[in-house]
Amino acid sequence: MIRRHALLLGAAMALAPIFPALAQGRTLSPEEQQLIGEINAHNTAIRTMAGRFLQIDTNGGRTEGTFFLERPDKVRFRYNPPSREEIVSVGRGFYILNRQDETYYAYPQDSIPLRQFLGDQINLLNANVVDVSTSDGYMAITVVDQTVAGTVQVSLIFDVETKDLAQWSLVEPSGAELTFSLYDVQTGVEIPRSYFSIPANYKGLDPSTR
């Protein structure tokens, strides 16, 4: 799951509390704390959003698709053909769908790495932050998360002016890297209820067989 569905891991934000003003052994400046607070508030206020994504893996492979997000706890990532896969969270669990085979794998909601960004409230100061840096109009907030496959490190990159999430970069336990970028994003959009549901004719498969 780490390799094939890395876009969800790319949004991982640890739930374990730390001292909120610490980042890589130093105290965050008041300006950094204020900016992160503004990022938290801005993104919490966004209840729905939709757009396109571009995923680039370590070998330069590119995968594109569309996404839809509704707080709390709903998201859908749809990969463009030739892929037949979608990743859907419906608020009580998340699912890996195969449109061609009409099958899905189900996972507990509390194991979805995107869980904190999908919640009612976003507070990155309470995430497991290990570094913060600002350059060329962007702030990178690096967090780590413990997954079943090992430690995942993610740099979440926000536009300093708009406070929007623009990109994240992922380092997997294996050392492989992946970058995930958002574009053509619209907020406050109406999203059909069917986008956050699993077709009744799809057959559930055992996740342990993946």
C-alpha cells in the first residue's frame, strides 16, 4: 500500500502530540507560529474542494487524476485512464476501488493517513513536526508519521500568501520519494453525494491479500 497508494500517505499528519512550538530541536519563531496558525484556520474553513492532481514517483513516473474533498472525513481520488483505481473515504472507512473489476479493499477510517486533513479542525502545531522552512513564497512543514510499514516523512508545502496547500513530498520507509501537486483547485463547490459512496454491485476483497 505504501508504494501504490502513496498519495494518501503523502498527506499523512501524525496524531501523537508533541510540544507544539518545537521543530527540529529549535523553538518556532512567533512569525512561524502565527503563519502556521493562519494556515490551520484557512484550511479548516474550507469545507469542500475539488481539482486535479499530479503524482510523480522516484523514477519520474507521472500519474494524474481528479480529487474531491468534503469535511469532515470524505475524499475521493480518481486516477485517469489507463488506471482503473479510485481511493474513497466515506466517513466510516476508506476504500481502494477497481472500476474495471468492480471490487474494493476496505480499511478502518482511523488508519487513513489523510485523516487529520479531513477533520473538522486542522492543527499542524499538534502534528509531529520535525522541521519548518520558508522560501520563495512557500512554507514547508515537515512531519513524520508511524505507519505499519515504518516511518514516513512528509513535507507539506503551503503558499504563504493564499495559505493553500500546493504540494507535498513524501519519503517512504524504503527511502523512495514521491511528489504530489494540486492544481485547478476550486473551493466551496457542490459535490454529489454519490461521489462519497461505494457502488452496491462492487465486491469486497480481503486487504491482507494485496
